[in-house]
Amino acid sequence: MFKLDLTVMVLIDMQERLVPHIANIEKCNENIIRLLKAQAILNIPLIVTEQYPKGLGKTIKELRVFLNSATFVEKRTFSSFKEPNFYKKITKDLYKTVVLFGIESHVCVFQTALDAKKEGFDVILIADAISSRTEQNKKYAIDAMRQEGIKIFSTEMFLFMAVKDSKHPSFKEISKLLK
């Protein structure tokens, strides 16, 4: 379905002044941490976006410890693809699949997913690693992305698809993340 060496993961706007207002953020954070640990194990490139960090703060402290290999991109646009610095880092020459997670589902995640699809990328949304201020907005966003042909995965689905089978050299490490 996707090749790890042609995949990039994108963590969207998990920032200090946004996160406290997000529904069910604890479960979302747990899954984001699993994804970030897996990203390091599997050596998948990671881009972290921050929406106007001067006003909304930096990526939350709980996640920053996992972002040593990440490329950070500041943006003012809702879609990451509308930010020239992001667009330069995510060309189709390097990647075929874009994996999205973060907040807010119905704004920045949604618009980034649609633009990634328009640009010709395969897009995977990690549905249990996104959220919005309301559960309703998250549900609407997932429904709309599904209608646009975005693949909807859970964290566990993505991680097991990434290793493909129990013979993968990182299978045991990835399995431990899910316990």
C-alpha cells in the first residue's frame, strides 16, 4: 500500500495555546507519542508545523522530546501546502505518501489533506491521532476527508502496515508501542 522510504509524516500544530482547548486530547497525545516513537524506530522523515508560533506558542513540551529528527515549519496558512517552506520540503521527487496527524481536524489537518491529495500524494489520516475543539468537528472532518479519497487509518493500523509482518526487523519494538 505504501513504501516507508517514500513516506513522510506530518505533525500539525500541536501547540501550547491550542492544545488545552482540544477535545479528548489525552488519547490523541498518547497516539501521537506512539507515532513519533515509531517514526524514530522506522526512520521515517517527519515535518512538524506550527501555526503562528509567536501567538499560539511552540509545539507542546510533552511532544518536543520526540522531535529531534524533525524539520519544523512555521506557517500562517491553514493548509501546510500553501506555506512555501513546507511545500519545498515535501516534493513528489522525495515522497509519494503523506501521513497526517495533529490538530485541528476540521481546519489545518483537513485543508492540508485536501491539498496533498490535489498535489498527487497518497494521503493517510491517522484518525485516532487527530482532534478538534469539538468531537463533532472531528467527525465531520473525517467524513469529508473520506469522501475526498483520503485513507483513514488508526495508529495501530498504520504501524502494522508499516512493518507488514512479524519478520520485519522492527516488529517487536513497534508491537511494544501498542501495549
